[in-house]
Amino acid sequence: MTEPSPAALPAPATYPAAERLDLVERLHGHPVADPYRWLEDPSDPRTAEWSAAQDTLARDWLDALPGRAPLGARLAELMRTGAVGTPVWRAGRAFYTRRGPDQDHPVLHVLEDGVERVLLDVGALDPSGRTTLDRWSPSVEGTRLAYQVSVGGDEHSLLHVLDVATGDLVEGPIDRCRYSPVGWLPGGEEFFYVRRVDPELVPEDERQFHRRVWRHRVGTDPSTDVNVHGDGLDHTYYYGLSVTEDGRWLIVNGAPGTVRRDSVWIADLHGTGELRPVITVDRGAQCSARVEDGRLYLRTSLDAPRFRLCVTDPEDPADPADWTELVPEQPDSVLDGATWLDGSLVLLRTRHAVSELHLHDAATGEHRGEIPLPGTGSLHGWSTVDRATDTDRDVLWFGFSDFVTPLSVYRFSLSDHRTTLHAAAPGAVELPAVTTQQIPYTSLDGTTVRMFVVSGERRPDLPRPTLLTGYGGFAVGRGPGYQATALAWVEAGGVWVHASLRGGDEEGEEWHRAGMRERKQNVFDDFHAAAEKLVADGWTTPQQLAITGGSNGGLLVGAALTQRPELYAAVVCSAPLLDMVRYENFLLGRLWAEEYGSASVPEELAWLLSYSPYHRVRPGVEYPSVLFTVFESDSRVDPNHARKMCAALQHATASDPTKHPVLLRRETEVGHAGRSVSRSVGLAVDQLTFLAGATGLEFA
């Protein structure tokens, strides 16, 4: 590790010219400047010219950074572990994904009578690597498979059905099915699914919304599908659904946008088929439901922010106040899920973001013990055999990973109470020797927060280049998990840290609410406090501390660099939200007002302006090195956020651009989420070498 040598790198004499408009609007009494409004329009010739100049500047700088070749090779090697998914069982057939060491995308396999074969390979469908497998669901008998793919990162899933025995396409594509759940009816001839209505029937600015639950018969024109549910509800509703194996019960859950309040409906398909409410959003609670052995089980945050499990009668659901509580809320862990294993109840809990599995009596809820896990890590899906599979009825399969364990599948047997490895990640890779630990610290208001620290040494031996990340929003919690980027950073001599900030769900719904709307500043305070703890304990210094975040995490680091520019040396801000006054005007932004607040409400505009990164950029401030990374096919967060913020920082910063540049890296034909491994490596090389160059880390 040495100090970076920025003088050897290309030095922009000036940043690309960006016209500053004298545009100031008065919103609810607040003067709100927006000098780069024109950069919102990608079709504006000025935007195209400016973006092309930024492309050249970013590539000249990034391509000259040292360590790119060895880092790229090491990241590719660390990603050669591949991954294997948890099997889904249908009538003796096991369906699962596996990504081999040299594959860019997971491949869907089916195992039958001990013989494995490839069922669907998007890499073979599209050798360009632009197509991703978004979702898949086999029919009850395992004879047909509904699957969804999208192209170029747009996430506009196209639904298809194929014959499992032959691999032949039965029907499709059916469009407007973005990440739709599929609930098959017995026989494999019909299923329920979610699809947006014809865009010609709704206002132009609402065409990404207006979802409905439909009943579809395979092989028929989707325009003749039966509209089952959604009319009369808010146009931003998203829906989930499931159908019991016997085809009797249809359960639909939904919520407007991304709010954490659910409605649940149930229909007896052997009776009238009418969907009846079980709980509605006005109760202010999250809820998921499942029918098992004649009882309707409900995992809910109603009167229990860390969640509890209740039961009621599916034929005549009681008022939520009269549900029978089966497993009460626990004060020190969050109930994340429930499944059934040979007459027993298995509950998934997280304790400070770390997964646990517990056994309970399905009838009484009595605790019977804990299922041993391979280590301190995170579960990624679980399954048991279906009723038509006559073996392994007492076995639970689950995906598992931690910071040094690639995603693998384990099996737990109820009969001998043992957990064993079922399918390891397919690639053998030599991993670096690292230590992992969870460290508590105190935030500004006295709240205890925790962060995972991955390092070469158990205790700080000297200040090292440190990469701090977090998310802190939308009740999204992140536990331990295998990350090639983290291992590569630590192997080179750095320290990698993930902070479990308020706004996530690591400690339940109250933890989420403590970091949203008027309390959003708590998230940023938690992040600053993590940075200060790392410096105070000797892990790093402000000159060696880098931060990174994407999406809502991009907002996090955007706020961090404008609030405490002296605390951070370098920032990677990816697919970010940054203009919090106008975010609702673009793509899916209107769905997030519940999380952040709306600029149309005077009080809420004040919240937003208090931290909106774009509006907090000040001239003459020495800002850290900043790399924005954006994706032109992003269908969630508009790249204009990063364009405007980049122009504002390039204009305002007092830092020497040869030492602390502000750059914008963009990609086309890739979106907010899924991408190929090779493109992931390319992005990570640019991001990590940028941060390493600013903090003194060397990739050898």
C-alpha cells in the first residue's frame, strides 16, 4: 500500500462545458435552484454532446489507473465459484439453477430419475449476454414451465411456457409481465399471473403501472384472459399470488407502490372463486399468507414490528383482531418466513441480519429447537418436496452463503437432525484468508447500530484503505454474503465494511420507519458514525476511506459526500437518486413517496431539501473523488440524477481534478439489476481501481 500517484494520470484541464441555467423556482416558499434541468432530457443535443465528452473523460482516466489487469483477472477467478440454486420439487422432478465457472448467466436444469439435463439456457438463447432469466415456475405436475426473460436490462419481462419433457416452446412471449408471479392450477392448462393492462387504455405517464391479476389458459390469446383482480384499486398496486397444490385456494397479496402495508385476499376456487379480503392496507401492517392442513397461516407485523405468526380459518377468515396467535413476536429477532416440513413448522429468523432456522410444532407453535446452519451467514431460498414426491419428505433444502462461502445448497433431515452439504458452488477457487466480525457502534442519537467488518487482521494493525457501504431504505436488509469485490479489496490489503443502517429491516419494521420520511437523516447519521468509528478504532483514516452505494444506496453516499466531504476520500455512486425534489417525475419515482416524502407537500419538501444531494452542492468545497456509474436502460432510477449531480460537482468542487476527479461512467443495454458476469467484472474493475487510486490501495 502506498499513497496514490495522481500526477501520473490524465489530468482534465477543464471538465466538459455544461450550461448553468438561471432557473430558480419557488416551491411552497422555498427557492429551489435547478441549473442543470436541461440534462434531464437525453434527446437534447446538448445532453448527447455533454455525455459523449464525459464518456471520453471517464475512459481516459479509468483506463490509465494501475492494477486493472491483475484486479480483473482476480475478480474473474473469484467469480468462477459459480452458484447453485435451491431445488423446486414437482412430482419427483427437481428444478434448479446453476452457474458454472465459465458461464455468464445461471442455467436452469431439471433432475429426473437421477438424470440431469439443461432445461433453459439464456446464454444459448442470446449469445450476446443481453438476455437475463427473471423468474420461472414449474406446473404442479412438473410437465410445463412458465419462465420470464428480459433484454438489455429493461426488466420488461416476457413470459413463455415450455414443455419440460421436450424443451419445446408451448407459447409466448406474453409481454407486460415484469417479474410476474405464476400460480399454476392442477393439470398444467391454466395459471394465474400478473400483467399490466394495455398501455393504450391508460394515460401515457401511467403506462408502467395498472397491473391486474389474470387467469390464463395456455395457448389462448392473452387478450381473452379473465381479469380476476385489481379494478378499482390504486393504479400503482403491485401483486403477489399463490395457488395451493390441490388447486383449491388462491391467495393474492398487494400494496400500492413500495409501501410496507399489505392487503391480502383469498378465494375458494372449488366454491364461488370470489376473492375476499383477509386484511387491508388501512390496517398499516405487512402480511403474507399460506393455507396448510386446513388452516390459514399469516406472518404479519400487525401489532408486532418484528413479526409474529397467526392462524385463522380460510373458509371464513376472522377480523385481524381475532386471529389466533401461534408464535408471538420475539424481542431480539425478526420473523422473516415460515414453511412446513413433514408436519413441523420451520421459521426463518434474522438476528442482527444473521439468519437462523427454528423448529416449532405446527399445531401449537411450541418451540422445538434450532436447525444447525453451516455458519454465520444468510439463507437464500428454501424448499421441501411437494405432495406428489414420495421421497425425502422430512428434508429441508436451503441456499446459504457468507462472506467466504459462495452460494451453495444444504439439506437438513428432520429424522437425524443433521445439516449436510447438498450441492456446493461448482467452481473451485482459492480464497484469501480473511476474518469477519460484526461490530456494534453508537450513532449520533445514541442508537446502537452494527456493521460487518471483513479484514486480513482481527484487530486494526495499521490504518488501511477501507471501503464502507450500506443501503438503509425500503426495509431492505443485507446480511453476510459472498462478494468477489469485497474479497479482492481485502486480499490487496484493505478493509471492507457493510453497515446495517436504519431504514432497512435488520431489526424489524420500527428499524425501517426510523430511517424513512422525516427521519431519513438517521440513515446518514448512522453511516457517518460508522466511518467515525472505523477512524477512531484505527482501521483507517479519512484520507484512506472510500464509500460506495447503489440505487437508494447511491442516495446514501450522495448525501454523505455533500454532508461530510472531509470524512471521505473517494465515492462510487451507482444508479443513484440525487435530485429529491423532482425524483417523482421519472420512471418509477412516484412509487417512492411513501419512503421519502413528496415535494408536492410543503412539510415533506422541507424534509427532502434538508438532504437532497443535488441541492446541497456548494461552490468552493473540496469534495472527494467521485465516480458516478449509470445504466442507460435503467427502468427504475433515471440516469439524469447522476448527470445533473456530476455537472453540479464538476462546477463547484475546489479540489484539484488531477487528485480528486469527478467522473461519469455510463453503460448502454444494461439496466438496474441483472447483468452478465463479464459485465459485472468490467464494472467492478472500474469502480475498485478508482477507489484504490484515491486511497492508496494497490492491486498486484
